[in-house]
Amino acid sequence: SNYDLIIQNGTVATAADVFQADIGIKDGKIVQIGQSLSGAARTIDASGKYVLPGGIDSHVHISQPSGDGIEMADDFESGTLSAVFGGNTTIMPFCLQEKGKSLREALTAYHALAEGQCYTDVSFHLIISDPSDAVLGQELPALVADGYPSLKVFMTYESLRLDDAQILKTLDVARRTGATVMVHCENEDAIRFLIEKHELAGDVAPRAHASTRPVAVEREATHRALTLAEIVDVPVVIVHVSNGEAMEEIARARTRGVKVVGETCPQYLTLTAKDLDGMDWEGAKLVCSPPPRDEDAQKECWRGIETGAFELFSSDHCPFRYDDQHGKLNPKGRTNFRHIPNGIPGVETRLPILFSQGFMAGRIDLPRFVVLTSTNHAKTYGLYPQKGTIAVGADADIAIWDPAIERTIRHADLHDGADYSPYEGIEITGWPITTIVAGKAVVENGVLVGAKGHGQYRKAAARQINKQSNLTRATS
Ligand code: URP
Ligand code: ZN
Ligand code: ZN
Ligand code: ZN
């Protein structure tokens, strides 16, 4: 037959357009977009449904060692299973360089963990924790050329933070090689200062996590990261922006000509610092960095989503378990906020939250939803146009959404390895019912029909050096 699969009668959306069409798929690729296609081994009827590029979640933590010997709750099997049920076809987890070790050693280890385990496609970012001369001089340029062109640097966390000199040198390698640098912006020295004060005052409950990482800590570091990028003259990605003041720094840098991509996450639209209070340290489950802020900050983040200040909407999925009878949470985590692992799960709920509260609620249109959740991730990290769009020649990575589904988020219905959802009880309109990865349905009508190992590793292309970023921004 002409096609392996036809998706019929759906409303298709891309970054640019919304239209009625059938999609013909063969050998894992989209080969035809048109009317009344026929001649397929099988068809999926998408009448009344939206047919969107599969979600790309470019900010996901899986099997990443955390301090104090705490294990992450997802491996590549459970993490990608949860992702595919949430309408994602590609995730981009981090590959952590351990101090004193090479990037290659880290990649070998993470590839071994992912190999044969994945339901979605996967592409890594490198975390540079030890930017030695050998790493920056030889290893990193070779890896960028070999299909590993994105990396993250941290301005916080004792074991990960780089100082300004190290960040400048890393940015300079990125400028020369076309690597894309993501920066976690929080001022570690200011955080240490505030933690000592809070401990002296005996204020050690989970809420103190937010108090010791106030907006000023993020705003200053955001300004500094953007200034360093300006000095080096290289584009930069500011990840997990939690509030309007940091967003304002991004806008100001843009007026100076800095090429900056801004990312925000569901937690900054739905949670506040008050949620870190709670009986019996329940608030520990919502500890993440930067912390959620207040209702005003939520409104500002929505404004950034609506106006284009943010190009990326990612989960920052970073799952831990809190049922300590299973031995996963360091018991110290219940004595002092500073021992609570940072991060919350959310790879399965990212898209439904934005679909419901953004698109269905009328804040953004469908192309903007596609841009924020798929197209711009592919463009930013070198996977476009193979991924991030519905077009002839692209990978057949597609999510079919039913806008009529009304559903309340319950962790019991999710597929990750954590033992709670930060978004428990949120009412959602619209859910992805079928997720197609490389032309094959992995989830169909809400049921797992694919096998682990179907998802493949995808190398990425380096940024074109000295070319203007061509990200799709909102025009309003
Ligand atoms: O609290 C968070 N976000 N944990 C994950 C690690 C990171 O900084 O992204
Ligand atoms: Zn981070
Ligand atoms: Zn993260
Ligand atoms: Zn349990």
C-alpha cells in the first residue's frame, strides 16, 4: 500500500496553521498531507480531534544522581512511558558529568541506561560540572560536532555551580562551536547566606526553601548570565523562569541585542510558595528551584506565554519518592529543608495543563501551543525540521488530542515513578488520547500498544554560527 498509516479527518495544527487534512505515513515519516487519502495498511479516525506535532519536552531529569545518595524515581522506561501518555514523542534528559570525569564517560553511562528502554525518542543535554581545559578545549568541541550540541550550566547547587570565569569560558566554546547553553540562574552565595540565617533562627521547614531563594536571587543571576552572554556574544537559554522580574531581565537583554530563549514551566503557572507549607512535611514534595512564587508571578508568567517573552514551555520533570518506608527519601530531608531533594514530577501533565489552561481557556491559540510545546524545542536544540512540525519529510511524531475529555489530574492515573503529583486535583479539559512515535502508535485511545525500545536516540545539529535565531515568536 501507499502508506503504512493514514490519520483521517483530523484538525491539524502546526506553528503556522490550523487546517483539515489527512496525513499519510510511511516508514516512520510523513509522506503526504492532503484530502481523502487512501491506500493504507491501517487508518486512525481523528474526526473531532486535534492532530498536533508530538510534544517535545526539552527539560527532563531521568536517572540523574542527586546529592545524599537519593535516587530519582524515574528511569528511562518509566520516564518515557509517562511522557508518551502525556502526548510527548521526544524528551531531552540531562547527562550529568561527574567532577573529575569526562563527558564521554557520562554519555556512555546514560546511553547504556537509555538503550532499549524508551517509548519516546530521546536526545541528551550535557551538564558541565567540571569545565577543565581538556573538557572545554577538546572534548566539548568534538562532542558538539558529533551530535551533542546542547549543554546546561548551573549558577547554584554546591556540587554543580560554575563561577563567572568558568561560565564565560564555556560560553566562549559555545560561540565558536555552535553549542547551545542553558543556564540555571540563581545566586548560590546569596542562597548560602540566607540559609545560614534561617537555620540560626530555627526556620528549617520546607517553606524556608522558598524564602532562601527569593526572586532577587533569580533576578540577579539572570541579569548576570545575560550579561556574560552579551560579553561573549553568544545566544543563551534561560531555563525555568519563575517570575516577572527575571522575565523583565530577558526583555531588557533583548533590547540590547542579546539573543536569548526563555523557558517557563507548569509549576510557575499553578503553584505558589504557600504550597510548601503543609502537614507532616507534605510541602517537601513541592520543593523545586527556582521555587514557585505568588499569584502575581503566575500572572506574569502567563503574560510571558501569551506575548512571546517565553519561547519554551517545559516540565523540568525531576521526580523523587517521599514514601520513606521504601527508603527513597533521605531521612534528613524531614529535619531540614536544605536536605530535601530539589525537583518535582510533571512530564505527563505539562501538555494537558497548557492545553486546558492556555488553549481551551482562550489565552493562546493552537499554533502558539504547538510552538511552545514542540516546534521551538526542536528549533532551539537542533532537531528541526525532522521534529517539531507536521510536514512532508518530517518524522511522523504526532499526538491526537480529544478536546471533549474532562479529567481531574490524579497521580493514580499517571505513569511516572514518583508517588504523588504536584498537580493533583487540577481539572483539565482536553487530553492526548493517541501518541504516534516515528509512525507507530505507542498509546492508542489511552491504552499502551507500543513496546519499550521503540524510541530511539536522536543526535542533534549544532547552532549555525553567527546566524540570527529564527525562533517563532508571538507577534502580539
Ligand atoms: O528543582 C529543580 N528544578 N530540580 C531539577 C534540577 C534543575 O535545576 O533543573
Ligand atoms: Zn535547573
Ligand atoms: Zn531542571
Ligand atoms: Zn510506595
